[in-house]
Amino acid sequence: MTDERDFCEARFDRDGVTTWELRSIDEILGMDPRPTLRCPQCHGQFRAHKAGTTGQRAHFEHRKGHAGCPLKPGTFNGTPSRHPEALD
């Protein structure tokens, strides 16, 4: 099962041009080295985690929490906003 939380934006620099491309957790975990990652909603920096040994599935996580991100339902304050340390 996949949902919006199974994707991130990855930064790629090609020929002097920076682009942000939507990528899945499986794609990111297969990259070496991994590109810089950001949340597709608030643009806060993400990190990727592989599946755990206790049943936790592979997922993305914000490096620093942000109450304005709807992808964090447990801490979302109800008003979407840009991360204070957003990556552009």
C-alpha cells in the first residue's frame, strides 16, 4: 500500500540546473549517494529510513518537525504552511 507519505522531492543538479523531482521511497533507498530530499508539502528537509526489523515499513521523516505540514497528521496544526527551514 502506498500513499502520499511514500514520496519525496529529490534535488538533482544537471548541467548547472537544479530541479526537484518526485521520487518514491524505494527509488531513494536504491540511490547511492542519495540526493538531498525535501517534503513535497512544506519543503522541509527529509531523510529516508529503510524498513525496520520489527515490522516498520520504509518511510520518509522530516529532519526537524513542523506543525504546519499535513503529511504529519499527529502534529499537524490544521493550517498548512511552509517549513521555517524550507529547501528551495
